[in-house]
Amino acid sequence: MNAPQVDKSLWKARDDSAEQGDTRRLAHIVEAEAGQAGKGESVLLGFACDAGVARNQGRVGAAEGPAGIRKFMAGLPAHGFERLLDAGDVVCQGDQLEDAQERLGLRVAGLLEQGARPLVLGGGHEIAWGSFQGLARWLEAQGDTEPVLVLNLDAHFDLRTGRPGSSGTPFDQIARYCEAQGRALQYACLGVSRLANTPALYARAAEVGAVWVEDRDMQERHLAARLANVDALLARARHVYLTIDLDVLPAAVMPGVSAPAPYGVPMAVVEEIAVRVKASGKLRVADMAEYSPRFDVDGHGARAAARLAWQLMAP
């Protein structure tokens, strides 16, 4: 397989090299990932896909998300980074969603085999079924049957049972897969909006043994309690897949999504949970979904997504 090509047009930042000290930004240290990731090193991977959102009757545009987030990551300072590895994009052609998800799974599994920690930028939340396929493939290759925690920060359960798959079905697909394989799975969805999920979706969440917390109980005043909940979930798992649907954030912070949240979970809460999961040492793969530049306002959403990506990738 040819080495991925980094689109340098996305990685541009001001040059402060005339100033004293370390003035590097991520754009100055980005490299194409070509199978050389170090153990535990983060690698960026894009999933340029609108098919799942289109199938779910949403506003398309998330295929442009990986490029949009990279542009805002480029100017962030490289505190602690020696390099940033970019593995390019998996691109979904038209409605060929299942093919794209399988290819994403293969790329994620390959990065895990290197010992790397993939951070995948979407794309709609159909990214989750692709990312999880990669984690499952890697675990199966090792004969590892230890419990997996799927931690979803999201306004939606995304447990729709209809097929074909879409951005609304990935966690139902994951649950059915794990049931068929006899794999222990804990699905947790934090930030659920009661006004964005039908009673049928709550019932399906109960059927799969999901743990959930609604957005009203995910505010900054609840942070200590929510971190304690996360710690308890982490203690029972050996491997963690963290997925952040950016529509969990309030619309004022994240306008650039298919379904902006009128209430949402504060950025401070989302970031603290993400950092706590990363610090556990159990995080295997993470992704961020649903960012759509065409619906953003003055780059507000891109800046928030870039900050979260930086926190998840930082050494």
C-alpha cells in the first residue's frame, strides 16, 4: 500500500521562528504516517463520508469535516509534540457506506497493530461502526476477549434498528455484533437529549443494557459526579472506544452539525471526560463525528473540534 499523502494545503500556520524559544505549531511538525508510528503515539485519520447522514435524513456536509478540522488544528501550538502523524482519509464514494466502513476498520486495525492510538475525524456518526470494526478486528487477532467499553458523548443514542445502516444505527450494529460474538460490551451514552430520542430508542437502550445520562445532568455543576461515573465504567473495562458526536455540544459552541443542540453539554464537561478517559491508559481508539463546515459560523465549531482533537492527541 502506498504511503498516505498529507494535504499540505490544510496544514498552514503562522511562522514565528524569528521569536525566541519553541514557536512550532502543528502545521510545522506534521508528517505522513507510513507505518512508522511509535507505541502509544497518536495518529490522525479522516473518514470523509456523508452517506450515513443522508440515509438518516439529516443535513449532509460531514464529508468535509476532516479537512475542516485539520485546518484549525494546523495553527495550534505544538506543546510536547515532536511530530504529528496524519494517515490521510478514507473516502466514501457515493452511497458505498459499508465498503467505506470496512476500509476504515482495516486502517484502524492496522494502526492498532503498530501500537498506535488512532484518532479518527468524521464524517457522520456512521464512523462508529467502522472504528469499532477496526478495534474488534485487532482484538480478535490477539484472541483478546476482555470487556470493551463504548463511551459515546452524544445527544442521540444512535440505536436505530432499521437497515441499511446509517448515522443513526452504529451502536445497534455494535451491540448485535458483540452479542453474536459473545463479547462483553458496555455501551454508555452521556449527554442524551430527551427531546431528540423517541421512547423506542430509550427502550432499545434498556434492552442492550446501556448506561446513559441526560444532558440536564451533564452540566458543569455535575462534573464531579459524572467523572466518578466515568471512573466506575473505566474500572470494569479492559479496552475503551471513545466516540464524540459533536452535536452533544451546545449549538452556540458547535453550530456546524446536522442536528444542533439547543441545550447540550458544555465544552468544559466534554473535554474533562475525554481527558479522563485518555489518562486511564485503556483508550484504544477515539473518533469525533458530525462536524460539517458548511453549517459552521465563523469557525466556532471547527475551533472546538480542533481543541478536543489536540487534547486527545497530546503526548
